Amino acid sequence: MATAFLLAAGLVFVLAQTAPPDLAFRAPFDLGAVYVLYLSLFRPPVQAALLAGLLGSAMDIFAGGPPGPYLAAYLWIFVGARAVPRYVRPDNPLFLAGTCAAAVFVEALVLGGAASTAGLVKFWGRAVFWAGATGWICILALDAAMSRLEGRFLGERVERGAVPERRE
């Protein structure tokens, strides 16, 4: 249930980022990178790696570019973020702001390579700024929604399968 919800939410982000500009909600940065960051910090490693790989592949397919750059960027973000929580609490908003900016920067390095054009540098600079300013809110909102969904799902399952107490 949780994996299906996470996959659906990720595909909504992919479709929102790759739809034509007049039809889509356009964030100033790639929501997929922030979503992969959420997965790597707050979800089990196998589930997060599988979803990050699927979303990277979907983004490569729908973006219409060469195959592989989004997948590589998302997997680098996943690997880098998995190592960090040993040293810092992942729900700290300052930490999340920095990691969101770093995730978008890593994505810029992978997708843009060593870009020397001023327009591309200006775009990625703006994207890194907005990811740091608003990405942490997206991550904490996703964590709250998943906690609520899992609590409701697991709570109902436990209540149905629980043995009633005996009264004497």
C-alpha cells in the first residue's frame, strides 16, 4: 500500500515536471530530486532505491532526452543522502534545506555537466536557491502524509486482527 502510494506520488511529480509548460505546475527546481531525497532519508533502503530507480527511468523516458542522466542523478542523490543521517537528524529543517540545495546542485552537475553558458548557470543557481528555500517543506509534508497513511493503514490492520481482551 505504502509503496503504491509513493510510486503514484512520484509519477505525479514526473508528469508535472515533463508536461508542456502551459498545462503543468512548474516548480523552479526538479521536484523529483527532492522526492528522491525524501525517499532516501525517510523510507527503507530497498523500497527507496527501487522507487528512485523507477522514477529516474520514468523521468528519462518522459523528458525526451538521452537515456540515463536523470537515473544517474537520482541514484547519486540517493546514495549521497543515505550516508548522511548517521551524523545528523534527517528531520531538522536546516539540514533538509541544505540537502535539498545540494541534491539539486548534484542534479545540475550530472545533467548539465560542466556548463559554461550564463543562462544555464543562472537557471541552476535559481533552482538551487529555491530548492533550499522550499524543498524542506515538501519533504516534511511528504513525511507527515506517509506517517498518517501508514498509521491509518497499520492501525486498522492491527484492530481487525487483534484478539479482544477478556473481562473477568
